[in-house]
Amino acid sequence: MTGQAGPGGAGTTVTRRALLGAAALAGAAAALPGAAADAARRRRHKRKRKKRKHPKRPVHRKPAGARSADVVVVGAGLAGLSTARRVAAAGRSVLVVEARSRVGGRTLNHDVGGGVIAEAGGEYVGPTQDHILGLAKEVGVDTFPTYDPAGSNNLYYAGGSKQTYSDSSPLGTAPPDPLAVSDVAAVVAQLDQMSTSVPVDAPWTASSATSWDMQTLETWLRSNSSGNQRFMNLASVATRAIFGAEPREISLLYTLFYIASAGNETNPGTFERLFDTPNGAQQFRLVGGSQQISLRVAAALGDRVLLGHPVRRVVQTSGGVQVQGDGVTVNAKRAVVAIPPTLAGRIDYQPQLPPLRDQLTQRVPQGILIKAEAVYDRPFWRDAGFNGTTVSDTDPANVTFDNTPPSGTPGILFCFIGGDAARKWTQVSDTDRKNAVLANFATYYGDAARSPRDYFEMNWSSELWTRGCPVGLFGPGQLLEYGPFLRPPVGPIHWAGTETSTYWMGYMDGAVRSGERAAREVLAEL
């Protein structure tokens, strides 16, 4: 998912000026449904309501300069912005408080020059991701196919040898390694079947939830396959790219839920949809980069989005809730905390959160993932019939994709570095890591790959307000015991973020879904 030019650095920082530019592109009316009728709606909502009885809460005086809204949202990623958009469209007042000087959360556009954008964070969309695709359409962001034309080849590199293959085979993007193919086919079929018994809204209630959450994915794989090293290497490559983790770090129940969630209300999830490009989660990209969606929504919200104000404290009050951030205080009737659980746990809550909700935030670490990208004058690998997709047993670049813009130039090749590979290669210098990545690219596609005109990375684990990617992880025992506390509100405090989604957890679609769900919750209480 990501891009960094140095330690702790990021790709292009998008500021308030960029939001104004996005407003000119999108238009407030296009990005915010019913904007013209907001004032009328607000007048209609000024009716008397019966006073509700609440437990006694501390009374906090409104500090000088504090702002007020019906709803305050913490976090201006896709989840938080989706919440705010729906709340505003319903005629309610809303403010979004964001720690960074940009919007977009785990999506980030990086300008490689000449107005060309490469995604340094989440970028792909695909079938059954109806909510992110719907939002993109509403704000005027088009999709285009990931480069994978008919007749092009994927590359598999293992044991020092190259093998080309088509992802139109029954295995999809998974390589047909003769030493692992039978294990891959059998294991994927079994995981898909098991996942059908996992309720996406409550995976901890599955009939086998206890036994599945007592073991890691790796334990199960070794017990249900030949366990040969080539197969286990492929399993690791898959989980590094999908979770930013190794198979030993995630529970079997969590894995099955993740598979089940890779669908929608009418199409059951499958592992193939997670991993594949054709008909999978990597099928399409977004014109102008994925962050463009957040930029356009934020532009429509205008000064309701407050950037550069890390939230330090959330206080329940007699009137609802008070959010205290650096340089800003917001009083509201309801709050939506739309950030990863591990970040939500770093906020000071008064009164303290219920113990099990608090414990949850201590048990869902972010995955570790680096996205490294090389920029060339042209995508030379296409000349040999390659589509840029590589699966490899060699670190650090285990998985690569063609990230070239729709115009065809410049050529951009990126890799994911996740799990053990990320832990190892974050401990070397930036130069050594870059050289290792380019050496891998050259092994796969020839010496021309050693000399890009530009190279950048994003290490999301060094990003202060994300602390890892692509998603929060549940190890053995965690989903069963603490999963039930992911979504339920705590008083006037509601929760959003892709980790709270029932479908497409860990993806942009899950973020949008979670924001829309949180908006429904708060609107029902106002």
C-alpha cells in the first residue's frame, strides 16, 4: 500500500490548498448530496424534542473559542469523511478533526512529476466493492483497468528460476508451481468452504469459532497440506501482501472472516477475490489516484474539515461529548472515532472506556508494510509481454505490480515489503533497501530495472498517525474474546474505520461502509 523518501517521510503532503484545488475539480454539489437543501433541512430539525434521561456525567464548561456541531468526527480518512458526508447530507452540522495536514488516511497520492500520480497507499478496487465504487462515481472519480491485457504474462520466481504464467488459469494470480500447486488448490478450496460458515457481522459466533481462534493460520496450513517449503513460501507471500503479516501472526478465525468479508450481501467472499487481479480486489485503479476521492469529499465539506489537530482527549459530558485536540475543542451531541483501533486506544477518554473495549485497542496491532516504487521513462517490461505482476520467494520484493498511469508513461513498478521481510529491511539504510529492491526488479525484468529515474517508498509503520498497514491484525484468541466490542457505541461515542466493517475489512470499501454505518447510528440518536 505505500511511499517514503526518508525515515518517517511520506509522499506528497496534501494541504488546505490542495483541498481548494479538489473543490474546483469536483464541485461541492457533486461531492455532497443535497448541499443546496442543507439550510432548509437544518431549519426543519429545529423542533422541540423530549429530554432524554442520561446517567450523570461530568459537566465541562465550553472553553473560549470552542466550536460546536451535532456530530464531531475524529479522523479524515475515507471512513471519517464518509460519516461526515452522510451526516451533512441529512442536514445535521458536523466537524471533522484530523491530526495530519492532509485528508485520505491510508490513501496517499505521490506526484512523480508532470502531474502524474502514483499511489503510495491503498489503490485498488474490484468487484463487490460497491460502496467505494459508488462513492467514486458520485464525486466524479473514474476507474481504469489494472494493466493485465489478454495474452500478457505474470512472473513467478522461486528457487532461483523464472516461470511465466497466465492469471486466467483456474489458480488466478497464484502461480502454478508444480511443487505446490496441489496444496494451493486444496487449501484455497477448503478455506473458501470454511469461510461460508462465518457470519461477517459476528465471526465470533461461528459454530467452530473457538477451535478456529485457538490456532494460527500457519498451524492450520501445516496440518492441512504437505507442508513443503515452496507451498509455505507462497502462503507467506500472500499474507505479507494482504495483511502485512506472516501466517503465524493471524488466527485461523480471523483469516476465515477476512475471506468471508471479501464479497457483499449477495456474493460470498472468496480467497481468490482477495488475491486475484482479474475479477479480484486488484482489478481496477482510480484515475488521479485513490486519495482523489477523499480530496473531493473534503473539498465539498469545506471548512467543516479541520486539519493539523491531533485529538488527545474525548470527554463525555452532560450535553453529549467534547473532543479536545491540539488547538481545537469541539462540543457535540455525538462523536465518531474513525481511526484504527490501536490509534483509538491512544486517546484519553473521560470517563475511561469499558475495560473490554479498552483491552480491544491493546490487542489489534497494525500490519507492517512498505510500498516501494521505481519510476522509469517507460514500462519496458511490457515489451517482453509481462504485465508487471510478480510472485517471488526472494526478499524484499516478494510481490510486484505495474503502477503505470493510464497514459502509458512513465513506467512505474512497485513492490510490497511486508511481514518478516519488512521487519528485516526496515533495519538497514534507505540506500541498502533501495538497492535490494532494484536488484530484485532486475532479476525479474532485466538490468534496465536497476536505473530508475526516481524511486520512493512509504513505510506506513513509521507514519505517526497510522502506525502500520494495511489493516489491524487479530492473533489467536483475540477476535473471539474482543471482537464483540469493535462496533458497539460507548455512550455518545461511536466507532468507524475499515477494521469495524462487516464486508471488505482492511480495504477502502470497508472504510466507506463503516463510515456510512456510523452515520446511520448517530443520525438515529439525534
